[in-house]
Amino acid sequence: MDQAKYEQEILLLALNAGRILLENGAEVTRVEDTVLRICRHYGLKSASSFVLSNGIFLTSGSEEETQFAKVQQIPVNAANLSRVADVNQLSRQISAGLCTLEEAKAALEQIDRSPGFPWWVQAAAAGISGGCFSAMFGGHLKDFFCSLIIGFLLQLFMLKLGKPCFSKIVRNILGSALVTLLSIFCYRLGLGFRLEALMTGGIILLVPGLAFTNGIRDIAAGDYISGSVRMMDAVLVFFSIALGVGFIIALANQIIGGIQL
Amino acid sequence: MSSFFNIITQTLAAAVATVGFSLLFGTPVRYYPFCGLIGGAGWFFYITALPFSSASAATFLSTVIVIFMSRWFAVRKHCPVTIFLISGLIPLVPGNGLYWATYYGVTGELTMAFQTGLEAFKVAVAIVLGIVFVLEIPQKVFTIGNKN
């Protein structure tokens, strides 16, 4: 392989690693670090990167090395932290000199293809988390089981109908409206005991924990652009949740004349 | 006695909920026990501190503990701190406050809406402060006594 081609391969490998990290919920500093570390290790000294929350710009070129640049746009995706952990592990191995360029490429492809959990496992996990949250906020055993079902249905809605059909904002408004509707329903029928516990168990599944935490971390690390975008994302989702909840409660007030607490 | 029982069940519930969230975020299965431990510990300190302090102070305390533990395990398990941090913090996010603020806002009790909304915002700020402070602690502190 001639030198220019080899350098290009390194850059593409680093970019690919960065893309997987960013897509799956890593913070900007980690992406920059990993990209540059991979380039330096394979001998590409002039590489330089610029990472935003939804894109990576990567260039190389100096007197000795060939000019090359690549921009990769990265859509916001559902996080899969095991891919972040795997790429991190791979980058450690590369730094330790345990991986050739070809091996690293193959390993990255494998990480990219690693499957997530099937929908029913995710919905069941959401149900159990929701149930536990309602127990943490003073729910009784009855509330636990109601929240279990509400969480399961909510996640089912988000995965099967929300993701393919609606934008993020509409999806969250509809999701929180669904939670409120089901909670009031359970509460009025006497299936649930405490409305507050039911609501908290449902809402917490929609709360943008990843965007919020990563936003703060990016801002704390000085990546203000990415940090603000992620915080904005989190705040929008918070508002969408409030909108959905508020709409149904207002409606319930009109129709059934208030929900006694 | 009953409050002791409450603390135990709630801590267990928080641990299980955190593991559930770890699954939703796609955390590798081998880290589930640590995620559960961190989430449970965070909630345990939160409800233990709550009778003696405001919600935001209790949140700050448990955020500090959650992130400290996350970094501790991240160094020992050689993985990004994100893995423990995100699911561990979920129990502390003010979802409940968000509900109350909306509820009072819609039912026209604006004073209560403002009060609960401000409380939720203060809790969020406490989480921010906790994250910022503990992530600034140099990495060396967490590698103390780390054999491998």
C-alpha cells in the first residue's frame, strides 16, 4: 500500500471510531481524544479534528503527509453505551500496540453491527423501572403493578409508533399524554392508589437523562456549542413532557371535573 | 421501624430501576451490578438526608456520591465513566417535580406551580453542580490503591 493510501485508511478508521462513539452517547472530549489517539498511534502526526454534537470534521496534511479531509454528519440516535465501552476498549488496545490497522477495522465493523436488545426486553425493562419508581415515590403494591403496565405500554408506543412516525417533540408530547391518560384511568378505576406515584413512574421513562448529563459535561469541558445543543435538546424534551401532561390534566378537569388527589 | 423498612425497600427499588435504565441505555450486562449499586446508594443517601435538609441539598449530596462511585468503578473496570454515571443519576432527576409543577400550572394554582417548578429547577442545578465539581477532581485521586 502506498503512503497516501495508508494515511487515508488511518483517517477513515479514526473517523469511523469517532462516529460510533458520538452516535451512541459519548461526550465530545472523548470523541476528540479517541480520534486523535488512533491517528497518532498509526503514525499520522498532522491529523486534527473538530467535533460537534452532530458532526465530525477531520483533516490531515503537512509538508510530509498528504492533504486529506473528511466531514461526517452524525444523526442523533438512541444511545447504546455498550458500543461506547467497546470502542473505548479497542482504542486502549490500539494505544498499547496490540492491534494492526486491519484488525482494528474489522473490530470496529463488528462493534457497529452489534445488536441492541429486542423491543420486548426493552419494554419489559421500562415497565420494571417505572414500577420501581412508583414504589420510590410512595406507591403501594397496586401502584407498582399499574406502573409496570403503563411503563411497558409507553415503551411499546415509543419504539413501535413514536420512533418511525413522529418527530422527537411530538413523540414526547404524545408519550407523556399517554402516561397521564393511563394513570388517571387506573386511578379513577381504583386500580392505582396514588396518582403521584403512577405519574412519576411513567414520566421518568421519558426524561432526557443522557442529553442532560452529556450537555453539562460538554459545557464543563469547554465544548460550549455541543453542550448548548444537548442542553437545548433536554430542555425541549422537558417542555414536551410538561405539555403532554398538562393537556390531559386540563382535559380531565373539563370532562370529569378535576382529579381528586 | 416502618421508616427503616421504607428506606430499605426504596433503596432496593432504586437499584432495580437503575438496572432497568442501564438496559435501556444499552450498558454491557457485566456492569449491571455496579450500576444497581450506584443507583441504590444515590437514592439511599437522598432519602436519608431528606428529613434534615432541602431537596436540592440532598440531591447535591447524592449526586456527589453517585459520580464519585461512578469514577471509582470506571477506573477499576477500565471503561468510560458515562456508563455508570447516566443510569446512576436517573433516580435523582426531578421527574416528580416536573409533574407537580405542570399539575398546579394547569389547575390554576400559580403560586404552587411556581414554587414546585422552582424546586425542580433547584434540584436540576444541584445535579449540575455535583457533576461539575466531582468531574473536576483529578484522575489520580481515583487510581489510589488500584492494583491493575
